[in-house]
Amino acid sequence: MTDDVWLPIDISRWREIPSISDRVAREEDVASGRAVFFLENPEEINAHPLDVNVPRCAILTDEQSRKQIPVLIIQVEQADGKVYVGYRTLDGRQWNLFGFRDRIARRA
């Protein structure tokens, strides 16, 4: 993976950020910046993408500090009864949440 896929986000062009929603992510999607994570053996854990329009602006509330952080969701998948959300912060860092969809308030 090259670091240039995780550059800071120009908020005026957030809709152009690569994302994935039509299938579960693969390793090459992470390498190209379309996804934050990929699930090993997706067939075995019944993984599937959720019907969410991405990219999507959202606000993440940090559990410890209660600070609200603007993020851009680029993938949402479900497997083994959990929801997996891949997002990027505006400074370009990428993160994921496992089963914590309720910690993200959707915007746009």
C-alpha cells in the first residue's frame, strides 16, 4: 500500500473520496484506498455489504473524551452479527469500528 492513498481529505471534494459499497472489500481495495479493512474468509462468516451510500459524512463521538470528530465513512459491512464501519478522519488517517455503528451520527 502506498501512503498517498491516505492523504488528508479536502472537505470541498469529499464526494470524490474512493469508497466501496457494492461488495465486501478485498485486500486490493485497502491497498488502493477504497476500503479501510477486509475480512478474512468472508463466505465463512456470511459477510456482506450493507446498503449505505458511501462516502458519507458523519460525526464520531470518542468514548473517553466525548469529543466529536468529523469522519468520512467509506465502507460498511456486516458479518457474524456485527456491523463493521470503515472510516477516515479528515487528516487522512483510516480507522474502523467493529459493531459500534451507534457511535457514529450520520450526516449528509
